[in-house]
Amino acid sequence: MSTRPRAGLGRVLEDLGTTLLDLAYGDPDGVDHIDGVVIHDPLDEPVLPPRALVLGVGIEGVPAISGALRRLGGSTAAALVVRSPVPVSEELAASVRESGVALLGLTRGASWAQLAALLRSLLADGDVGADGSEAVGGPASGDLFALANAVAALLDAPVTIEDRSSRVLAFSGRQEEADPSRVETILGRQVPDRYTRSMEEMGVFRELYRGDRPVYVDPLAAGLDDLVMPRVAIAVRAGDEVLGSIWAAVRAPLNPERTRAFQDAAKLVALHMMRLRAGADVQRRLRADLVGQALEAGPAAAEAVRRLGLVGRTAVVLAMSPADPSDPSVDEHTRLVGEQKRVSDAFAMHLGAVYPRSAVALLGDVAYAIVPVPDVADAIRVACDFVERVGVRVRARIGVGCVALDVAGLRRSRTAADRALRVLRSGAGARRVAQLADVEVEVLLLELRDLMAAQGDPPAGPIARLAAYDATHGGNLVQTLRAWLDAFGDVAAASAAMYVHQNTFRYRLRRLSEVGGLDLTDPDARFAAMLHLRLMPG
């Protein structure tokens, strides 16, 4: 039985909206699931299943679109898709309201056949991309390696399929027929920088991404001496979006027949790449939904735990901060999001290798993992192993929760992990993994600081008076008090820490007692002062 819910119109727009579809009119949240995809035929009206998504091929203009919407409203269709741009019209808006059928626009450059195949794969029963058994245009859907071999057979040349960053996603056989540079690319799963820089300088990528025809690259003209064989490349597109490219190592330019075959192959590769991406996004969202429901301990938590395969298992929740926003290498928002996803995926892979039943999901900016372990020590060990493997470049921090024996315990474990993670993210100490028992004092101080901020009371008392004096007179009475308390009243040690003479330090102590009204002989006053200093920002 599938664990994936039927896709509604909102889910379809999330999966394909950034590339192929735009919502023109209507409410996507009003359609919780779609039962089928139908191509509109004005000469032979098809029988529509309930909540059908209708592809309005050839329907254009306000009167034609409006008439189609009203006809579809009587058959309980979910949405109508027409070619963009969709006219801005009050008549269309009224037709959508009356019919209850949403109106979508298909971006220019995208084919109806491509859209129909993608929609059917997204609406199919079962997890998208779960087993790769479904066929999309020949090879098993998502099997880019099989598709690369098929393209290589059409062109009679070894090929690679690459993304926008020139990372190799798949490659065909017969790579030994190419030059050593192709072998280097395959082994590294990345086109070497010296090749990409030379091609960027030549304008190869600009020409490649600007059109839909193959681009011939002469290695001599490119100044690439170790690139023996010429290359023919074509962009892989889904509408206006460039997904990547296909590169073939050839001995001569392609003839017209093989050029057409290469162009057709690029469309098929685009379909496979879109389905892979859509499937990964759907599975990631489903996993995140289940993990979130399990950690909330609400009405759906028990079912979520069952679907995650964690029934009857003790578990510990780990909360990981995948990236540090203050890290200059990921200070841009888009790069930060990408870094979070990358580290979260690495975290899931690491846990899955040790505990296959682990469930990991990125919720907001925290990656939560439900790890089926018998005790906290095992969870700490696997967390420490992960941070050691990723090294210091990835500034991941992991809070470890308590042992959860049931669904209600998962929520308590998450709360404990969140509290520990907050201390680690605040920069208190150099540790990167901690459980609540390790940082309990720091947690209480942070939560007390939150309480003071929530009450909105202005700082008062001896420490506030000392801070105000220092700000006005450029003094260091707060620093003096802090040093004295840290040294347990040892004037010699405290004055040495501040690099001042002991007599000078004693004078400052008398002065801060006068200014702050602080009795340093009173243990309660010393405790209050120490606590207030800990709560001061900075």
C-alpha cells in the first residue's frame, strides 16, 4: 500500500509551478486531490473523471477559455491548463468563480506531451521514484544511466548527462573510446575547472543555454590541448528553465538526422530529470510531514510513527543545526538553504548506514532525526561520529534528546534536544554535541533571559547602576566585579587577570560597592550579582 497521499492541485503547483505551471485564477487549496489528466478535444468531448485536470490544447482567447471553464464546471473538473500568457480579464475571473475550476498557464517552450507525462507520474499511485519501475519514454523512469546509453546508441558516441554546475549525473558506456579528459571527468563525477573556465571564456555555455540546437566545440579552438576529441552539447530544458546539458564525444559534427535525434533525446532527458526532482521533492515533503507529526504527539502521531516503521521501538530525537548563518561561506540566503539541505541529506545518509530505521527531516532550519537506539549513549556516539566526519568546515551542532518509549516520549525528547541545541547555537563553548544534562545551567540562564525580555522590565539593581556608571564615566566597575567573583574573592588572582595593582583593584572594589550599593560580604548579594552578570548580553 502506498504511503503517499493523492496529490492535490496545491501539491502539483508546488512540484511543477516553478518551472512549468502558473496559477492564473482560482484557489488551489480547494482541490485536495486530482483523479486524472485529460487532454481537451473540441471535436470529441472526452468523458472526464471527477476532479480531472484538463489540458486545454489550442484553447486561447478570453471567450474560448471562459466557455471551456463553464462547460468543465458542470463535470466537476479541478482545473484547466492553457498556454501562457493567460489574459488578465474580469470575465475569466468570474468564470472561474462560477465554475469552481481553477485556471493555470503552461509556460512558453514547454510541450504538452511533457506536461502530461509529468502530471501522470506525479498523480500515479505509490511513491514517486520509489522503485523506478514506471517507464517514461522508454527506459525506467529516473534511470538516467539507461537513458544515457540509449542516447549514446542513437549518436554512436559516448555521452554524459550533466547538471548546471557541470556535475556528472549519468554517463553511457564506451567511455574508453573518448579521450583521457573524459575519463578524468567520469572518475571525478565533475568536469574539471580548467575545461569549464575555457568554455566559459569562449562563450560555449552562453550559446548552449541560449538556444535549443546542439553546439559543436572544437578543442583546438578552445585551447584545450588534452581534449583530443571534439564535443557536441545540447541544453536540457523544461520550459524556460535549463536543467543541465548532454555532452557527446564525437569525431565530427553531427549530420542532420543525428542532430534531430539529439534534440529529441534532450526533451526525454528533461522529462526524466524533472520526474527525478519532483519525486525527490515529494518524498522529502512526505518524510518531513511524517516526522513532524510524530514529534508533535498529536492525533496523527501514532499513524506517523507506524508509517515510519518505528512502532514498538525506543528512540532518541536528535536536533541538528545544519549550517551557521554567520558563516561567511553561506551568508547568502539561497546558499544557506542549499547548505542546510546538503548537510541534512548527509546526516540522513550517515544515520541510515548505522540505523536503517532512522527518520530524518529538515523542519525549518533544524534537521530532526528519530533514531531507534536503546539509550542516549548510542545517540551521542553516532552524533559525535557525524560531526567528526564532516569536519570543522561544516559547522553542524547536534542536540541530543532523552529516550522515548512511546509517542508522547518523542515530543519530550524533541524538547530536550531543542533546548540543548539552542545552547550550542548560542556559541557557549566549543562543543558541537550535547544532551540537556550537559548544558542544563546554560539552558536555564537562556530561558531566564527570555523571561526577563518577555516581561519587558528595564534592568535595575546594583549591576544596572554599575553598568550605567561605566557607560557615563568610561569606567570598568562591572569588569572588576566580574573578575572578583570569578576568582572567588581572591584579590591577587583577580587583579592579575585585569593587569592592575592589587591596591588599585581594592580601590575599585570599594568604589563599586559605593556606586552599586552592593554589600560584597552578603552571600545572597554575591549570588544575585553573579546571576545578573551571567544574564547580561555580550
